Amino acid sequence: MRVLEDDPCFNAGRGSALTSEGRVEMDAALVDGVSGRAGAVAGVTTLRHPVSAARLLLEQGLHVLMAGPGAERHATALGAETIDPALLITPRALAQLEHLRHSGALGSQGTVGAVACDAAGRLAAATSTGGTTGKLPGRIGDSPIIGAGTWADASCAISATGLGEAFLRTAFAHALASRIASGMAVEEAARQALALVRASGGNGGCIVVARTGMIVTMQHDDMFRATWSATQPAQVAIFRDD
């Protein structure tokens, strides 16, 4: 996840989407499915790796979610690395904001996420994002909200991407996990949960790994994704039918 946050090609960390005021405000979350512990930060502007700050909160166990300057000060005190906010802004993000200002079209959106299951069946999920291009300052999407964009428990781990408001309205990740815990097949559970997102006016996708090791990726249109397991070679895909 830290590598993806450092890559300017992705909407997280350096390369994050810009607010309507041309600034970067980042969100991230991490959930440990074994202990049930979680950490998340929202609206941070000076942390190089928001997902690392989320992990520090998880490990400390004092608060689950912190936002803004308070989150930055606390995470820095715990050892999080800071960065000049100007270094997080890329020409690509500036061009996307300028296009939005001229076209009025829905701003670009995206998320980086990871789900993992180890040999003992222990699960974890992490998500990091810059949000939506042109978002109002202070807007927080689903990524740092435990149970909306990020979730892990004893049965599965989930990370979502797409229009955050719809994932928030449907408590997407927790609703999906509940279906899986009830015995529903992972792929069908993901399909039903994403249908609720579309019914709420949103779109997007998710990655899911189950305790059994089954890895599922679901998307509405296109979604850059990769999977790897001890029994299957690495696979990389972009479009729905890849």
C-alpha cells in the first residue's frame, strides 16, 4: 500500500485527486480481521503514507478514526512520516481538476486497496484514497469509514472503490461481509452488495478475499486490479471481462 501511495499514477498519497480549492486531502483505513481492531485517518494533508498512520492508530488502540490536523499531529508523534503537501500534487491531478472546472462533469475518483489472507486464514484489509476530484474541502468518503469502504473479520476482508457516498449509504463492506458470514457464496454476495450501491446512485467495485483463500474482484466498468496466491500465479486485469 505504501508503494501505491508513492506512485503518482494512483489516487492516493502522491497523485491524489484535488479538492475544489486545489489541495490534497487524503483518507485511509486498516482493519485486522483477527482482533477486530481498526485504525483510520481522514482529511490529512501532510502525511506521506496515510495507511501507515492508520496502522499506527490500530496498533495504539486508543482511537479508531481521527481527522485533519489533530490526526496529523498524533500520527506524527507516533512516528508517521510527514511531507510537504505541495509534493503530493501532480500535473495529472491538476489537469483533472482543470478539466472538471471547464466541463462540469463528475470528477475522477479512485482508491487503492489491498486484502490479504495468510496461511492460517487470518484476514486484513486496507484502503487509501485522495477522494474525488473537485470535492468540497472537508468531504470524507467511504474509504476511512469502517464497514463502508473497508472491512475485515473472521470470514472475509473487503476494500471498495467508487463513488463513496453510495458506499456510505449502504454500509457496503459490512453488508457484504454479513452476506458471506451467513453462508452466501462470495461472488454472489459481492454482486448483491454492489447492486445496492447502484440503486443508491453510485458505481464502483470491490476486492474480497475469503478465509478459504478465494479471491474475488467485482467492478462496474473498469478497475485496475491484481491477485496472487500460493496456488495461483499472479494475475493482472483492467476491464470487467479480463
